[in-house]
Amino acid sequence: MSSVKQWGGEVDDYIKIHDWFDESKKHMSDFRHRALRHHTAGIYECEVKFGHWIKISTGRLIPVRWIGEQHVMEDCGRIPSVQDWFENIEPKPWMNTPRKLSKELEKDAQTT
């Protein structure tokens, strides 16, 4: 509705873009879902996915970047970077405990 208020047209003109930003809610239903797309890189990815412009029902061309920036600003109060999100992740041991898969595969190959 805020996109309609800002640039005119109808909800259907913008809904696919807004839904794309919030698609991660199906994996994490609280605000943390925003870490996946609500940032500068997410706005860029949105532009790659939907193109630089959309033509709304009134015939007006609206930059997709504007819609993405509006969405992120309304949800986060600013446009964070990916780094802003990642630097606030508390590291846990499992995040940096790689398996030695090559050694496991090597051992399996020797036994067959």
C-alpha cells in the first residue's frame, strides 16, 4: 500500500517485489528473516531479478531500486549492508568446524 501511495498504480503493480523481499519468512518467521535480502546486496539482487524498471498500471515507469529501497527502509529504518547483518551474528563452534570429507572418502576408497 505504501508503494501505491508513493508512486500511484495498484497493489498488484508492486506485490511481486515486496513478496520477494519477504519470501524468507517461510524459513524464519521473525525479523531475522530480513538478514537474507533486506540490505544493499538484496536491493541489487531484486533489480537483477525484476529489471531496472517496472511499468505500473498507470503507464508510469518506476525504478525497481526505489521499490526495494522503500521496502528495506520501512522494515529496517535504514538500508544496511550485508556486513551490518553478518557482523551481528554470534559465532558458534559448529559454524567453523569443517569435516575432513576428503580424508573420509580416501579411507572409504582404500577399503573397497
